[in-house]
Amino acid sequence: MAQPFYVTTPIYYVNDSPHIGHAYTTIAADIMARFHRLAGREAFFLTGTDEHGSKVAEAAEAAGMSEIEFCDKTVKTFQEVWERLDIGHDDFIRTTSERHEKAVRKILDAMRGAKTDDGQEVIYSGYYEGLYCTGCEKYLTERDLVDGKCPDHNREPEVLKEKNYFFRLSAFTGKIRDKIESGELRILPEERRREVLGLLKQDLPDFSLSRERVKWGIPLTFDSSQSAYVWVDALTNYISAIGYADNPLTFDKWWNEAEVVHLMAKDILKFHCLYWPAMLMAAGVKLPETIFLHGFFTVDGAKMAKSLGNKIDPNDMVDDFGADATRYLLLTQYPFGHDGDVQASRFVGQYNTDLANDLGNLVSRVAKMVMTNCEGQLPSAHDDLPGLEELKLQAENLADNAYEYIQNFRIGAAIEEAIALVRATNKFFNDTAPWKMAKAGKTQELGGVLNACCEALRMVSVTLFPVMPGKMRELRHVLSLSDDTLDLQNARTFSFLKPGTPIRVEKPIFPRLDVKKKAAGEAKKDTTKTDKAASEPGLLDISEFAKVQLRVALVLKAEKVEGADKLLKLQVDIGNEKRQIVAGIAQHYTAPEILGKRVIVVANLKPAKIRGVESHGMLLAAKRGDQLCVVTTDLEMPPGAPVS
Ligand code: MSP
């Protein structure tokens, strides 16, 4: 019996909305799980949400909800988008669930009772000293301060000391290094393994395992005045979901006996490759087999950020391309494991080339020829055809080659292998020109070509199934195949389909997309959605620009928005009326600095609520990287003067 396979994604923060970065890892994990199942292994795929911590509490407060109400609401945005993307996870873990909290309590107790090799306690109490801002109700770092002050509250933070529990990481670094070097713990790709080994050479400080002031968290079992540090809480999800605290049988199967693979991007390397193995060792739990840290991608050359408006919502991609093509497009932009750049402007072209033309057209052409020339029934194979042997060889190797790539986390290469067979089949079809055979009455040859193309398409339908399950089912429907024969074993042999099998196509499986129409669709979304990528703004007609009313506005009053460190609330005079505008400039301007300035505002925007505060208008600012400069005008210009 093949070893079961357990794959996880990070659990995503609920105070963010799902974007294609989250989708990327989740689709990758889904592909891995589905591929291993095709190879005959049992697989379990876990994803979920990270719901504790001060940021979630702040976001809930800003939304005027209790923490759990806020989590219940935002968790749905993740669950819904995974459903739309046809993600086939076996479980979804929330850190606010009872089973998770139970597991956190269990691991805390286990670690609390543990001793290091030289007899010291793994968990010890100590004091954490830091710069605490009473306005923000949190510790700040030196880097957060501007001129020694909290930029949000314009006051110096207090040096505060609080009791904390610490985890003695230093006692585990040697052991972690040994496990990595012996291969017992695989860190992949190689570059990341080197990074971790590099970190292990440094003098790593023990980490604080609890927080006194964070109320939205899981209380420590041995000191309820403290809550578990978010990472200790979050990392435990990988075992809480499979029964660490409440189901020894499933825990044994999916943790102790399975091959455990944690998938994520390199941003969370330290927590997964140092803290997590150390926690597990302290608690006497085995380590995962593999931690794979893929690269981080930018969108149109910039890091995805709300403030840059280049966050792509996977829902929008599903609207435009459907679930399957979205999965395909996201995983084929650059090699899995590397860093990369994603450009939405390329999606339509690639969809049309790879999916509509190469794969979709091939399916339609082959099936239609069977329908018109062979009464819709698969004709018999015929050996003596130019190029057939090569095609057969390539097709029969596809499943194993692709699976080998998958086992090495080379998802893009596995997909490319299948697309290469699609292209080879197109070439075979074009070179043998079955339409000429039909005209010349060469029925056997014609049947042979169509039979071979159907077999090749069947291999493709298996290999690309983990990537595009819905569309590959459609393709298999064309070939009268059910899920019963959906496995890699069948994809190793070219002679599988029975002559006479009904072959029918009703509509193209990947309808061609109109490039111009899509471009218009993108532009429409960009203007209606504030946080949507303004990736490729089209050229504006002067009449369109004239719709935007810009005016000089005098800032009469400025103050911080409570609980929002980036926002200032301004009262401005725009000539004929006074307005309130909420501006995301608080990290660049203090309230006194902006007061009295004559800024430029967009005056005819619909009022909106930002963090629950009414905002009517928007002010202009120049922005580059971390710098921001509000656009102002000469003092003589009166409030309300139009700007054109
Ligand atoms: N909650 C923690 C994880 C706890 S796991 C025990 C967290 N959450 S997160 O919402 O910030 O998700 C981070 C993960 O999202 C990355 O590790 C990666 O899987 C995915 N990505 C987010 N943005 C991404 C890119 N731009 N590129 C690639 N992956 C991206 O960290």
C-alpha cells in the first residue's frame, strides 16, 4: 500500500481579503493532492484561516463587530473563493474552532512539561521589554517611530516591561540542523535549505511564546493572564485538524504514517523551518517530511498591496476565465519555487494560445471528424502512419514524466509536459492531414489518425486533471470516459479506448476570448473597484477626463482616525461647502503638518465609508515606493478654485 500523502497550505489571515497570492499556494496544494491520488495514493489536503491576534481584533473593531462575528464573516470570503476555484480540500481549519483550541492547549502542556538535554525547562518565564504605544495598544519597533514618536498618535511610546513566557529555541538549533543535514527534514528548494542552515549558524534568540496584552487569542494553560503567541497558535493548525487532541487514529494515519508536506511561500520561512520543528520536538511529535517554500511573485513588477491597487482578486479571474483556466494561468506564469512576476495583461493571449487554440481546437477538430466520418464512433487503430510511433512514445511517457515532476514540486514542468503532447498531437494531425484521407476514401488511415488523437487526448485528460478538473471532465465526456478510469495507470498505455466508443462534442471546451472585449472588461473593473489592479489603463478620451472635478481645498481641521494607523480625518473647505475627507496619509503627515494646506481634491466622488468613517472626496498625492507627497497649490489660490 502506497504511503498516504498529507499536504497543507498556510492558514491565511482573515483580516486580508483573498488575492491571487493565497490562490497560488492553494491551487498548487490542490494539484499535488489530486496528482498523488491519480497515482493511487490516499491524500489529505488541509487549508484554513488564522483568526487570532491584535490585528484581527483591530479590524473587527473598525468594522463595528465582535471579533468572532468579524471572523465568521471574512472566513466566508476564503471558503467561497476556494469553492469557485474548484479547490478540493479535505478539511478547512479555523484557529477559533474548539478542536483547534484543544490542540493548542495540548501542545502547550506538552511543551511546558518538556526539558532540554541539559535538564532546563523548554518554556520559562521572563520579561519582555519594548516600546509600547498606549494609543495603538501595542508594542512598536524603532522602525515604526518617526522622530522617536508614534506617527499615529504623535507621542513617544513608553518603555514597558511585561511578563512573558519564552521558548528556549537555542536548545533545539543543533538538532534541527542535524535533521536537515541528514535529510530527515527536507527543506526545499535548495536555496531555502541553505538559507535555513545559514540562520542556524547565527545566535538565534529564544522567542516569546505568549502575549499579556493581546486578548483575542488562546489563553495559556499554565497562566490564563497570557495568550498564546499567534505563530504558536497558527502553526498548531497542521496537527489540530487531523486529530492531535481528539482523534489518535486519524492523527496516526495522517501525521505519523503519511508523508507530510507543508507548502507556502518563502515569507514565512523562519516560523516553519525553525519554530515549528522546535515546537514539535519539544512536544515529542515527529517532524514533517518536507517544507517546500515557493517564491513570491509581484504583479506588474510591484509587490501586491492595497495601496498600490494591484491586488488581483481571484474571483475576478474566475469571472473572466473560469475556474480551470485561472488555475492553469496562475501556475504557468513562472517556474514553481522561483520568484516571478504576474502580468494580468498576458492572461487572455495565453488562454487563447494554449487552451482555446492548442487544446480546445484539437478536441473539436478530432471529435467533429469522428462525428462526420465515423458516425460518432471511435474508429480502430491503424499502425502504419507517419509520426505515429513518436507520438505513442511521447504519450506513453507523459504520465510518469509528469508525476516525477510533481514529486519534485515542478508543477509548471508537469503541465508543460502535457501541453507538449497537445502540440505534438496537433502536429501529427496536421502532418497526416486526415481531411485529405477522408476525401481520398482512405478509411483505415483516417480512422487510425483519429484513434491516435483520441488516445493522446485521453492521456492529456488524465495528466491535466489535477490542474483543470472541470475542463478535463468535459474532455473525458467527449471521449465517453468516466472518473472510474481516471488514474495514471491507464494513462501509461496508448491502446485503451475501445473502437466503437461514442465520441461527441457539443461546444468548444475552451471558447476563444475576445481580446478587445476582455481589455474593456478589465478597464471597467478598474474604475469600479478601488482595490483592483489598474494594471493597464487604456487611453482616455478628453471627455472622460473632464468628468473628474478637481478643486483646491483648504484643510481646516485634521485628526487621527482611532484604531487606523494610516488614516487622517480632514475637514476641508472646497469653496461652496465644507467636507470631511479620510485620507491614507497618516504615515507621512501628522495632523499639524497637513493643517492649513491647500490640497487638490477630487470633488465629485460618491461619498464612501472608510473604516466606518464618512469620506466625501479624495485628495491627490504623488507616491513612489515608501514616499508620499500630497499635491498642494499656491497660497493665493482660493478654496474651490477648479483645477484642470
Ligand atoms: N497566517 C500566516 C500563516 C500561518 S501558517 C501556520 C500568514 N498568512 S498570509 O495570509 O499572510 O499568507 C501568507 C502566504 O500566502 C504565503 O506564504 C503564500 O503561501 C501566500 N502568498 C501571499 N502572497 C503571495 C505572493 N505574492 N506570491 C506567492 N505567494 C503568496 O502568513
